[in-house]
Amino acid sequence: MSRVAAIIGSGVIGGGWTARFLLMGWDVRVFDPDPEAERKLAEVLTNARAALPGLIDVAMPPEGRLSFHTCLGDAVSGADWVQESVPEHLDLKHRVFVAIQADCRPDAVIGSSTAGFGLSQLSQGALRPGQIIVVHPCNPVYLLPLVEVAGTEGPLLDRACALLSSLGMYPLRLRAETDGRIADRLLQSVWREALRMIRDGVATTSEIDDAIRMGFGLRWAQMGLFESCRIAGGDAGTRLCTEQSGRSLSQPSGGPNDAPGPADGLTNTVAEQSGALSGLHSIRELQRIRDTNLVTILRGLKAQNWGAGAVLRRHEQALAAVVAKPEAPMITSDRAVPLDWTDYNGHMNEARYLQAFGDATDRFMEIAGCDAAYIAAGHSFFTAETHIRHVDEVKAAARIRIETLCLRGEGAKMHLFHQMFEADRLLATAEHFLLHVSLETRRVVRPRPPVADRIAALAAAHAALPRPEGIGRAVGRR
Amino acid sequence: MSRVAAIIGSGVIGGGWTARFLLMGWDVRVFDPDPEAERKLAEVLTNARAALPGLIDVAMPPEGRLSFHTCLGDAVSGADWVQESVPEHLDLKHRVFVAIQADCRPDAVIGSSTAGFGLSQLSQGALRPGQIIVVHPCNPVYLLPLVEVAGTEGPLLDRACALLSSLGMYPLRLRAETDGRIADRLLQSVWREALRMIRDGVATTSEIDDAIRMGFGLRWAQMGLFESCRIAGGDAGTRLCTEQSGRSLSQPSGGPNDAPGPADGLTNTVAEQSGALSGLHSIRELQRIRDTNLVTILRGLKAQNWGAGAVLRRHEQALAAVVAKPEAPMITSDRAVPLDWTDYNGHMNEARYLQAFGDATDRFMEIAGCDAAYIAAGHSFFTAETHIRHVDEVKAAARIRIETLCLRGEGAKMHLFHQMFEADRLLATAEHFLLHVSLETRRVVRPRPPVADRIAALAAAHAALPRPEGIGRAVGRR
């Protein structure tokens, strides 16, 4: 039997909750008096359905049933979970909790998405104060795992955390009631410092955004403030940073070179806590983990041509432009194996071979005139068939080279044979059969004249070259 | 002819500079009186050589020459770039600049990695003050693109920025001299707020780190503070956040529900600046870009089993555990196509087909008893050969299913045939030939008894099933 969640308020945050519950198989009942609520929620759901299921490599449970309710009582009645995400006005929240508790099950979890109200403020005047807990997520709720939880210790809180984990989230149980959760306090401090800089004409919004996403923001996607610091400077570095910042806790803004002041004995606390945590790995191991994480993030963004990834792509293009014109044997790739291309066997993963060969095919196409402009104009080659032989292993950071032979280039058909080497060592071969298509009709059509001619010329030139062993082989045959 | 960089001080930051210059083809001369400098630098270089070249898909220039110098004058003489990264003491920096300028070329760039000193403080008493500029990077310098630059406007500053770009970096020119660069001011504000929470017992270092890396840190790897806010709440959301935070600029710490105060007319400035920037894309487009970026970051971290990626992996395993036992046709994969698996042709990239088929092979191996524990004990199957036929296209978010047939399982040999479907539509087939190996000797050996028996049993059971079309095919043959 499906579990039921009631969503009270379905704006950006409530809509994100709706999407996460629904896609994790819960039935969701929405109450939101906004006449536009249904349309706005549909937009969030479209985004979530595109993004969330592809996060993992197995099937999600069947999507739950979504219903809209004009009466709050109908929405919450019998629900296992009630999530309140109404605007941040305490009076409003109090009225909503009264209405919820009038009709919901006494053992239902009532979660509040509040960013800033404390538990005791929220539950003031409630029928069953212990039933209300802070369950504060991070936008977009359907993708980011963080959810900060604060409530009365007991079975309800434990059950709430277990349910949040089953939604793929990371419940962070808060140890003290504070205005603003941990994440929001940090965010607020950044907001204030950012606004001071804008007020003083020191920086614009886009410069501040770039200072984040081109630098420490990349680091923080995988390790936080303290672990990053420890990895960079070890125990001494953490102590130094703590002392420097500890001097100015009472100041709204302070530079790293503030005059000395009381460090509040914090230095030891921080060093002990962060040492105990990071102590599970050596600093060198952590550096390698950090670097592999950063490589995978940066390469991922490069594929999207966004942010730091767009910087990388421009750099790659500048470097590619100085590569000499390829001659026979035509070199279509010369590169290092990225840190994140290895698998549990310790060598380059089989799919990455095809990624490297696919890049080599793209380079061949480019040389033949089938470049970004040609593709933008509506034509391309699609791979129809591929045969890969794995001859030898290769590890991360190795420099690999691909040599390409055009076996055939006639009409819409193109037949390529790639060989991958590390120095003189053959690592793999790939035989590709491609068809030229119209991107509009998705049908096979002949290439435009310049491309057709160039491929025919390349095939003719390559016909004179020696044929490597392994062409035309079927799997398992010699 | 190679360009020459002189690195003065080769600790964490200077070492990172050394690595970036060297791997980008510059000759690098290092001066650092620390007797351990050479050993420490070797560690940084090992990490950088593993990580940096794999960031891009083309060859890096040949590595430059590295030399150590006991005399600062020798190191800087004739260099194109001198980078100072000595400890943050103004007296020391002044002495170092005097020594540098005594021997360096007058047209060389002298960059200071200082985190907190302003340009005028730095260049006080210098022989040629205009030659010194702030060039403040982000750790690890060999991976992160951000570098904040401040100097006297003119050809030297322009040349410095162009050279930094040619190193693959993102020079952010500061518009005002401030103690602490933009990034460091933001970081310092987070440090202070984090230390206040630790002091008050509200959170530990690891809780603060988790609040970052499980939440907004993931967002900030690709969009900063203002763009993230605008996407979540539109223009109104940005105004609201600015007003809330703008009330408490003079306070060291403030919750989102602070009492109203003067907003300094900031709201309009922020709304205009952030609107102009993000206005290039619609909010909906930006949401899709953000989600695709987050999916690629989260999936990258999942492959590394780290941070938010480890949360995803646990969730995936919990979901996988409830999947019914596979029967004939054996279903080895049932999943959605991730948002970041499509390419410039708008459909799933060819390498991702092999990734999906590879995952299906892993699942088959698991069913046959070749699971994580078996692999950890030193045995696995390596793919020797693969033949893929692309039959039809598939788009992001589509749900795909793979059915697997064991054609043969004898001794060390395993022969599989996968078919990929979207509902009843055949998308692709993959024929794999695998060999069982010892992970210690990397040689072909027979599987251990339980695995050998299970594969033989599966092959025998599958022998009775109908053979799909396309087995044993060579590329380009019918």
C-alpha cells in the first residue's frame, strides 16, 4: 500500500517536496489556495521527472498518485506525512498547524520547511506540540540530499529521519534550536558579506557568483569548510584559519589580517573535531579523493559547457588549435586518461574506451568538414555499429593516442578503424560503421558535397596504407 | 621557446602554481629556503600530474623544466612571471619584493598570492610599485580556475590576465582594493559564522561540512549565490532575499527573521545586476541547466562513492534490494536515461550505451555470484570484446530496460548478448565476450566453483530460449 504525503503550500519548496515524494512512490495530496498552484507545480514536476530518476542506475518505484484538494482537512486526513511550506510568517504557520492537527492522524509526522523559525516558536499553541518538527530542505528539493531536522527526541523523530532517508535524502539532525538552520546561517552570512561588497562598489552580483562557482564552490560540492582546510594545511592549517577567523567573531566583517583578539579557546575544539573526522583517511588519500572528485565535477561541467567547465572548454579549444595538421597515420586523439575514468578493477572502464573512440570519431568528422557548424546546419553522422577489442589495460593519467583509418567513405556510409595506444603498446581497437543523417528527419541522407568529397578523398588516401589486424571480426571469432 | 616562471615560496599555494605552470609547458624555477621544499613539492606534483592533464580531451604541451635555486636572484633573473607565495607577513613580503625587483626583468609580471593584503600595502617601498599585482588563486591551484587579480590598469595587467587564461585559469579582475579578495571575504564570513556555531555548541565541524556539501555546496559548484536565488524565486525572490539580509549588514550574525531595518537601497541594485546577467536565459532554461549540472555532479560523486554521491549510492542499493528476482528473459537493467547522457545530436551518446550495457553485465555477474565481495577477494571478469548495434534513438529521462542472454559460460569464457528496449522498442544490442581473470596476476584463470557453476547453469537454462537476431555479426555485414 502506498504511503500518503500531504503538501501544504506548493511553491518552489513545497513543489520540490511534492516531486520527491511522488517520484519515490508516495501518493501526494496538495493543498494550496493559489489559483496558479496547479500550473506552477506542473512545471516543477516536469523538471523533476527529467532529472531525479536518472540520478540512480536502477528503477524508481512506480510514481504515486497526485491529487489537489480545496480543503486542507481532506488533504491531511489519514496522511503519513504532512509537510508545511507556507510563507515565513509565524501567525500563518500557527493557523496552518491548528488546521492540520484538527484533521491529521496523531502519529503523522508534521514537518515544517521553515528556514528561520525555531521549534518552540513553531509549536506554540499547537494541539500536540511534539508532533511538529522542523524538516528544512535545500532547493531543488528533488535533487539535493540535505534536509535539516529538529524536533523532540523520540520515536516520531527517528521515524521521520528514516522516512527521509528512504526518499534518498540526508537528514542532518540539529543538536540545538537556533534561528536559521546550519546551512541557512552560513548562507545568510554570505548574503550579508556579498551585500556589503555590492553596497561598497567592491563587486557586482556576477563577480561574486564567479568568485564562488569558479573557486571554492567547486570544492564545497564534495568537502566542506573544515575538511578542505585540513587537506590544504593539515592540523596546523586548521589551527591557523581558526585563530585568524576566531579573532573577529564579534565583528560583522573582518579581513584575514585583523588585529589579534580572544580566540575563545576554539582552536583546540576545531582541531580535535576536524582531526577526528578526517583522521579516517590520511591527508594524502584525502587529496587524491578531492582531486578525483574535482576532476569528475569539472569534466561534467565541461560536457555541459557551463561555469568552470566552459573555462576548461575554451582552454581545450585554444590548445587543440595549435596541434599540427594530422597526417597518416592520422592521429585523432592524444590525451591523458582522466582520474575518474577508472573502475573497481583499477583500470580504464570499458565505456570510457568507447568515449575516447567516440571523441576520435568526432575529430575525424571535424577533419572531414562535419564540424559544429555543419551539425548546427542540420546534418551529422550517427554510429550504427561498433566493435571493440580490449587488448591491454591502461590506468588513470596514462597518455593515450588514437590512430584512425578510413576503410570506406561512400554515399551516406562511413567505416572507420581506430587503434588506441599508450606509446607503442596497443590497448584497444574499435571498428565503427556510421551513417550520415538529416537531424531534422532523422533519416539517412547523403552528406553535403564538401564533406562527401573530403571523406572520399580520405578513404582513397587511406586505401594505400597497410591494414591492421582485426578488421571485420565478429565477437569470439579469430 | 619556453616561458619561464619563478616561484618564490613553494608551499601548498606556491607548489600548486609550480604544477600549473610546469604542466602548461612553462619552465619553472623554484626558490624556497625550507629544507623540505623539494620533497613537499614532489608530492604536489605527483597529485597534479595525475589530475590536471585528464581535465581536457586533448594533449597538454610538453611539461617544462623544473629547477631549484638557492639564490632568489638566480630564480627570478630573466623570468617572464614571478609568483610570490610566502607566508602572510607584510614585512617579509616587502623584503621579498625588494629582492625580486633587484634581479628580475622590469617587464616581468610580479604576482602575489596574498589572501589579505591590498595592492598599496604590498607595493609600499617597492622599486617599481606598478610591477606588483595581486594574483590570488584558489587551492588546489592546479585544478580550480579562479584567480583574483588586482593591479594598476595598464598593459602589464592585461598581459597578466591573458597569461593566466592561457594557463586555463579564470582571472577575475577586482574593481576595488579591499583587504581580502571577494572569495576570501565570503569564506571568512562563513568561517566566522561556523566558529560561532561551534563556540555555542550548535554544530560540530562535521555537521557544518555536511550542511555545505550535501546542500548548497553542490549548487555553488555551478551557479553562485545570486543566480541560484534568482532561479529559485525569480526577480521577486532575489528582492526578498536581499531585503531580508540587507536589514542586518551591521550585525555580525543575524537570522532570516531579523527585525526590519534600512535596506540601503540595495534591493534595486541587486535585482538589476542579477537580472541583467541571468536575463540571457529564461528562468526555466536556467532551471534545466542547473538540474543537468546537478545531475552530472551528483552522478560523478556517486561513481566515487563520496559525499552526496555516497548518499545516492546507499539509496540506489536500498531500491535495488527490493527488485524481484530476475527470470527469463533475464532483466539486468531497468532505469532512466540520466539528463547528462545526451550529446550534441540530442540523443543518448554512444559511450553511454556501453555504460548502460556494462552496468547490465555487472548485474549479470552479481547474479552469477561475481559480486563486490568476490571481486574484493581478487577475481573478476574483464571484457575482451564488444559488438554494439544502434537500432533506434533514445532521449534523456526515457526509461530503458536491458534483457540479457548468456550464450556461453565455460571455463574462463563468458559470452553475453544484451538487448536494450524502451517499452517494446528495440534501441540497441550488445554482444560481449568476457574473460575471468585474477586481479593479482592480471591473467586469465577459471572462476571459483560457485561462480563457475552458476554461470554454467545460467548458460544451460538460456540455451533453451529463442536466439534474437544479430548474434555473431561483424561490423558492416548482414
